Amino acid sequence: MNKRSTLGGGTLLALALLFIGLTILFNYALRGWRLDLTQNRLYTIAPGTDRILASIKEPINLYFFFSEKTAGQLPEFKTYGARVRDFLEELSARSGGKLRLHAIDPQPFSEEEDRASEFGVRATPVGPAGTPFYFGLAGTNSTDGRAAIEWFDDHKEQFLEYDVVKLVYQLANPRKPVVAWLSSLPMGPGFDPQTGQMRQPWTVYSEAQQLFDLRPLDQTAPKIDPDVSVLVLVHPKDLSPATQFAIDQYALRGGHLLVFVDPLAQADQSGEEGRNPMAAMGADKSSHLKSLLEAWGVQFDPGEVIADRGYALTVSTRSGEPVEHLGFLGLGKDAFTADDVITAGLSNVNVASAGYLEPLKDAKVRFEPLLQSSTDAEPLPVTRFRMLFDPATLRDGFKPTGRRYTIAARVSGNVHSAFPAGPPAGVTLPPGQAALNASRISSASV
């Protein structure tokens, strides 16, 4: 999947941070959780929710702000409000006293209304008089940490358990998760030799620094620290054998990975050192992690790009004429896995020159597609995209295969090491530590 692609800044930021945050939470406790899409929308508490409740060490106060009196005149709010209250009471009962629930009906110009505002729970004006209506949740922990759901949207009712449990998890684990970040692209701050000026970090990188304990790694990193919650690999190229082995062992230890590989990364500056435009356009701008992905049961061909007429975006040619670009895709809701928490809330994602993933035959992993092409798609050689002056030429000889191609997936299950003979030359393990040859990978989003 093209790292920067044509993803708008906000879309890329939200999607990447969502993937990281949900990978941490999903793999910690909500593995196997799916949205409640039953006809009667009756909740059953997920096993992961019970694990989070059992992990709470210090009491957490939950403040449920709900305008009970006003809701009596609003049946749709009254029904959903009762449902939320029942769910919160169920969580409190299961927590062994660690979740302390306080139900508050804020009245206009009251201390309770001030408190709701202080916590970040917003009011929505209802009725002819615009009466403030509160329907949110705030929580505090023993270290003065705070978190809030400013408004329970009934259109997101299927996310109720996830949203509340995420809030509880954040309060029960106030330390920022450690995220190791390795990229061959200039995503972080630094000196740009081409401009002679300091380079600003990409928005997604700087935002990740605010949300996580972000630890940058380079392509020769000899190890992955054991306290890393998620390892993010963005367009990983030219990794040393020692670094690949460190990634391999991190995965086999049960580490969680978010991997972006690409047949043609638009932001890759390979070939631009000599300021030769033709050399830059013809340079190899792919990444693949072939041996590691295959050890994890995944096949990826960096020599092919998905062309998709069903999701093709319209771009302007140099002459200003609009044309469909079969390699620039605007993925809509039909492209997303509807019942997965990572993708269920997405409405569209744009990608450019995206590759595709397949599970290897006989691989003992669970391969769960997250983003897929339409059936009006065909893989094309990456060479057709490297020096593409007229996107209309991509339609020449285009023959859709009728199958959907997986652009992003979650992988979990039994895997083996990409280094069956042991550590590569020059790598020495700490005393008493043996190299792992096989294990169960918790999750890798690719």
C-alpha cells in the first residue's frame, strides 16, 4: 500500500494512528471482538473486555452524564440512554468494585453542568427552546488522568462496547504505549541535504509523537526493545540482516507489527541524488520484506500494482483534461471489512500505486482482509507506472480478472522464523537467550 499515496493528510493521519492505537488495544485484550450486528442488537460482553476489567489495579470513576428528565420527551434518546446505562452498570458489576459508576442528570446552570463541561462532555440543544441535552461519559483514575466520550451517537451504537472499554483501558494504563518506528522515508525531523534546510516531520509522525512514546529506528537497528507495544515499518528498504533478524524475533516473541510495503512509493527519493529526473523516475522505489512476509504466511509481489476501474479516481492531465487513473483508487465502503473495528467507521480511503497481498498456500495463519479492490481490477507491471505521463494509457489492454485483491490485511497464527539456521553472521545473542524458530504471531497488519 503506497505510504503517502494520494491519501489526504487528515485521512492518512487518522488511518495510521487508528491502526496503531487499535493494534495496541486490539491485541492486548479485544482479540476476536467484532461489532454487534445482531438483529436485536443484544450485547454479550467480549472476553477481552473481562480481561481489561480484571487488569484494573486502581479504582476508576465513571461519570455518566445523561439528561434524564429531558429524555422523557425524546423517546429515541431515552431508549438508547437506558441501553448505555445498562451496559455501564454491567461493566461496573463485573469489575469487582474497580469501576465506580456515577449517573448524573445535569440541570441548566448547575454545578453538574459545569462539571460535564470541565470533563469535555458536550451538550446538544434540543426542543424549541434549545434545552441543553447531555449524553456522554467521563472517567478519572487515581493519578488525575482523564478521558471522555463527549457524546454517545446512536448511529455508532455498534461501537458502544469498544468505545467504553477503550476509555477504561486508557485510564487503567496511563503510560503512553511504546511504538518503535522504522522507515526508509524522511518522515521524521532532520536535515534535508537537497534543500540545505531542516526538514519538518510528516504530520502523521509528529502526531504519533504526541500520542505514543515514539522510538525511531534506522535500517541497521540490531534489536527491538522488549517494552515495544507496536513496531511500525513504513516502506522498509535496505534493512541489514541484523535488523531483519531483530524484527523476526520480535514477531516470534508475540510482538505486534504494522507494516507498510509498497511496489512504488511516491515519496521515495531513490535516484534523486544526482538530480537526474529520468534516473529518479526509473529508480526502484519498492519495498517488500520478502523473507519475513513469507515466514509469516504472506505473499507480496513488489513488481505489480493494482489497476482498478471500479475505484479509479479522476485526475487532471497536463493539458487540464480529466481522466480516470486506474492506479489512483478511491476505496469506498464496499472495499472495507464491515464488521472489523479498524475499518467499520471508514467511509473512504484513497491510495495510489497499491500492491496486493495473498496468503501463502498451506500457511498456518489467519489472513483477514481489511481493504480490498473491486472485482473490476487487474494487477499491472509496476513499470507501467514509473514513467506514466498519460494515465489513460493504463486502459490499453486492461482485462479485469473478476476477483478482489487484498490491499491491507491482518495476519495472526502460527509462523516460523525467517532465519531457520539461526542468527545471521555478526549477530550475537545475549547470554542465556536462544533464537526462536517458531511461535504464534499475535497480529501483523500489512
